[in-house]
Amino acid sequence: MAKFVFITGGVVSSLGKGLASAALGALLQARGFSVRLRKLDPYLNVDPGTMSPFEHGEVFVTDDGAETDLDLGHYERFTGVAARATDSVSSGRIYSNVLEKERRGDYLGKTIQVIPHVTDEIKDFIRIGAAETDFMLCEIGGTVGDIEGLPFFEAIRQFAQDEPRGQCIFMHLTLLPWIASAGELKTKPTQHSVKELRSIGIAPDLLVCRSEHPIPEKERAKLALFCNVRPDAVIAAYDLPSIYEAPLAYHREGLDQAVIDAFGISPAPAPDLTRWRDVADRIHNAEGEVRVAIVGKYTQLGDAYKSIAEALTHGGMANRVRVQAEWIDAEIFEAEDPAPHLEGFHAILVPGGFGERGTEGKIDAARFARERGIPYLGICLGMQMAVIEAARNQAGLADAGSEEFDHEAGAKRFTPVVYHLKEWVQGNATVTRRPDDAKGGTMRLGAYKAVLAPGSRVAEIYGTTEISERHRHRYEIDTRYRDRLEAQGLIFSGMSPDGRLPEIVERPDHPWFVGVQFHPELRSKPFAPHPLFADFIRAAVEVSRLV
Ligand code: GLN
């Protein structure tokens, strides 16, 4: 049976709970334990799939097709353990399950209440798969004291009572603000936050304190005394130049040891941190730099393309270069010539997206990359835009476009080179969709196989002709234009196994031009960079050597 670590946050949000959880997962793995991480989010959406990236950052998709919180991306990048649908839950999902059971009559006429029905539903979720792993790390979204979070806090409190003694610990992340005028780190907000936790019956075993300044011994002792934790369970979390230093930094501060001590595991297996030393070495000892333009829509918010930013960093690590990623708002190109904005970059990436806004600018970016021989990686919408660009400017389909934009505008304005997918094969079943279906969870989601053309660039990059990658899209490139596009040098080099859905396009006559219908960024790890990102950056390095 797993040991459970519940991770909560206090004082302010955005403290890096997800990162701390992921780093702890990596450290426990380094000591030979198996780990699984999961996120419990108090918001009322059933999942983040329908939320704008401005609201919630990136939507991370699992192999089994769940649309989840971006923290699951951190978990995977740090542990390599593929996240599953059962690793992410929200209040919306919990309530919707409870209400479904109530309608079915499962509760046999009982009055349905937050305690015990909602809390039981949460506890059942926490228990899923617990027999198969040494440690289950459960992060509770939000901050202690949030109204929506209360059922989750109550559920984890009960959970620790339900399990045998010593199976559960609580780790609380807080902030020690620095008051410049006094030259002091303040512990009071942490004390209040712990008091809040204790008022709902949870006594933290560990405090992880974010701080911009070293935490003096005196303050540690004070925190331990007033918050009722052991002094060596007060762990400092300082700002780091790279998130990938977090496992080594947390290890230095004694996080994994404190967790092992809290569970009374003795003797503690020694950690093997070779993987993280190598990662840190690649970050610190990069030779050179490449500049990559990311032409997208949600550029004001770094979190909207979290996995892409990380996958580019990994691509840099594979080539021992630093990647300077710059976000460019695609809409700029609708009024201005893209050239002055894009010249000087060693590669261009157009990421995924939804809706028409900004798409003409993405098409311009694809054209610029094609004409200037700049490495281009188009992901999902970025692939669709590269195809529309070729259709318009090379294949003579001046009004080529996507049905997505016609649906949005409620008028037919384009020849739909990209059409609304109405049917596809998943395993042995056929999935069908209609344009007026509900939006939540109805895209082509999760891992699907693709077959690569032998001898193509992508087959060479992957080193195989059969791949599986994660998808999240509603629209698809129409194969009826395949011959016309291939005649212009845009080759359909990856297809779904039934040959019906284009998965990859590439240009053999271009230094590096690849569009993928899936999201390779979701599978990239610092210790195992995704081959497409590694090779894209390699091509960028080549360009940087020419100029
Ligand atoms: N909006 C496009 C589609 O649904 C692309 C989706 C994406 O980029 N993830 O097909």
C-alpha cells in the first residue's frame, strides 16, 4: 500500500507547489521508490479542457485522453511517469460524479451531503491505484482557506485517519516575505497559514518555505516552534535559475530526508542523483545560444505554452545550447510585414491554438519560414496553418482555410482544406462527432498511433516508422488536397494507421520544415528530450552557425 504525501499551499498562490511536488517525486525515485503524482483542483469546471489558456495556462493531455492541469506536465517531466486520467480531478468532476450517483439512486434515499458523500468521493479518487506504488503524492490546488478547497482539505484529513498510522504526511508550502526596510524575513504569514490548516484538523509534518533570502537559523527555529514541526522539517525553497535544479536544490535542503524521516523509513536508501547532475550540467555548461520565435496567440502568458517552452529547453539541452525563446503575437503580422519581426531568429515555431484570431499571422509566419529556409515546427494548429499557406500560395487554392473559422463566423468563406473531423478510429471502435456537440472532452484526445513514410525526415528523426503521440484537436487536414500539395513539395510523411488522417507534413526541399497534428511537447523530458525538439534545435544551431 502506498504512503501518501498531501501537498497544500498557504499565504499566496503561485508558490510552485506543483514543482515542489514534482521535485519530491524525482527525489523519492532517485532513492529507488516508485511514485505517482496527482492533482486535486477545487475549481468547479469538470476539467480544464474548456478553460481559456488565459484562465488556467496550458491544458496538459494524458495518453488516456484526459485534459488536465499543467502541473501534471511538471510531474511527468520530473519523474517520467506517464500521467493518467485518474491523476487529475476537480470539484466539478467530484460533484458531477456524486450527482450522477444520486440520480441513479445509488445512495438509497439518503440525504446527500458534503460530508460524507463528497468527501467519500474524493477519498475514493485518492485511493485509485494506491496498491501499485510506493508513494502517492497528492497536491491540493489553491490555498488553504479558499471556500472551494474545504471539501478537499476535509477529505485528506479524514483520509489520514482512515489509513493505518504513519501512512500519510502533510507538506505545506508557504512564503516568507522579505521586508526590505526592516531587513527581515517574516514568519507570521506562515504561522497564520498553519493555524488555518490546524483549525480544519490538519497538522503539517513539513513546511516548505519559499524565500528570496537565506532563512537564518533563528527564523527556522521560530517556524518549527510556532508551527509545531521539527526544525529539520523546515525546508527552504529559494528561487532557482532553472526549474530543473529543483531536485538537487531540494535535496541539499533536506526535503527527501525529511519526508523519509516523517515516515520513519530506516535505513533510508541512498539517492542516486546522476540524472539530475547531468541535467544541471547541460544547463550550466551550454555552449552557445539559439533564438527561436514562437508565433502564437496567448503570448502574454508564459504558462499557456508551458510544455512547449520546456520542450525547447530540453531540445537545447540535447544540443548543449541555450534556447532563447521569444513570444511573438501572431496578430501583429496582420497589420505589419513579418520579416522585420522574424529576421534574426534561427527557427520558428507555431504552436497549437483555437479560433480564427491570429491565424492569418501564423500563415504569414509559415510562409516566411518556407521562403527563407528557416527551420519551422508547426504544432497542431501550426501544422494546419502551414498546410493552408501551401494551399493558398503554392497550390493555387487562394481561398483555402479551416472550417473552424467558418464555424466561428457562421458563414462559409473558405475552401476547407482543414475540415471538422466527424469520425475516427480509436482502438477497435469508431468515434463520431457532430459540429454541434458539447465542447467538453469531445476532441480527438490522447495517444494515437501514426505510421511514418520510410525514408522521410521524421522517420529518420524518430528512428522508427511507428510512433504514438498525444492529440488534442477537432479539425483535420483533408487528404483530397494531398496530391496537389505534395506536387508542391509538402509531403504527407505521417498518417494514421488506417491512412485517413494526416499526422505529419514535411518539406524535403527545405532545411527543416515539419508540421505535426499532435503535441510532441507533452512527451519531452529534460533527461529524455523529444526527438523532434532535439532535431529542430539541432537545425537551429546549424542556421546560427551560418549567420
Ligand atoms: N483548433 C485546431 C483543432 O481543433 C487545433 C487544435 C490545437 O492546436 N491543439 O483542430
